[in-house]
Amino acid sequence: MRHRVLFVVLLAMSLLTACGSPASRPATFGGTIAHPLPVSAKGNEVALYALGLIDTGYRFGGRNPEAGLDCSGMVSFIYGQATGLKVTGSAADIARNSRPIEPEFLRPGDLVFFNTRNQPYSHVGIYLGDSRFVHAPATSGRVRIDRLSDRYYAQRFEAARTFFD
């Protein structure tokens, strides 16, 4: 357990250092270079909180870590705990209630949506930076980090959205 906490802290520090550094490289998505937007303090809180839930068990309809989380429950729980923002409903509901952004302007704490069940906006994750996101996929049974560039997710990517300015 101690090693897991140390790993999460070190990972969070490296993500925030990379995201907040004035010398950091512009974000890339699909080969396009974008000029980064200012880092969102609330978004960083969301990303840090998400890292703390790595390896939490999956449960369909799950809304808290003790019982297990599904993707939308994970987002709702993290946003509520980290920012006090009430985010509810399915992944599709969350997509409808958030603001669209161009993928190249993703910042830590923003949301990424996928079509994983032949249904629009059927899966959601929290963007961490450097093309990585935290999510609760049913297939692995645990909250984990994946990359937007992984073939499976790249083929199913639908949208980037945010609740932050």
C-alpha cells in the first residue's frame, strides 16, 4: 500500500510539473500542434483526485470507491469531491451538460468521451495530460490509466469536453 501511495504522489507531481511548466511543449493530438491554454487549478485538483483512485474496483452503476465505480460514477464522484461541482447521470448526460472543446486543447481534469458500445458517448474518462486519461472500464475491472493514442481508444474517441473556463 505504501508503494502505491508513493507511486501516485510521484506520478501526480510529474504530471503537474509537466502541465504547469512555462517551458512545456505544446499539446499534440492527431499530429496537430496546439498552443496550450492556461492550466485550470480546478482541473488539476480533478486530475490529482483521479490518480488517487487508480486500482479502485469497477461496478456497473457504482458511485463511490467503497462499492466500486463505473465510468460516469467515477467522474461524478471525483468532480464532487475535488471541486464541489455536481456532475450526474450517464456518460451521455455528462457530455450534454459539459462544454465542447477541441481535443488539442485538452487540459488536466477535462473529459474525454468514447463510443465503446456502438452507442454515442457510452464511456467517459478524465484527461491527465500527455495523452493519458483515467477511466473505469468494465473490461479490466479496475480504474486505470490509458492513452488516447492506444488503438482501441483512438478508434472510438468521440469528443473532448470541459466544465472549466
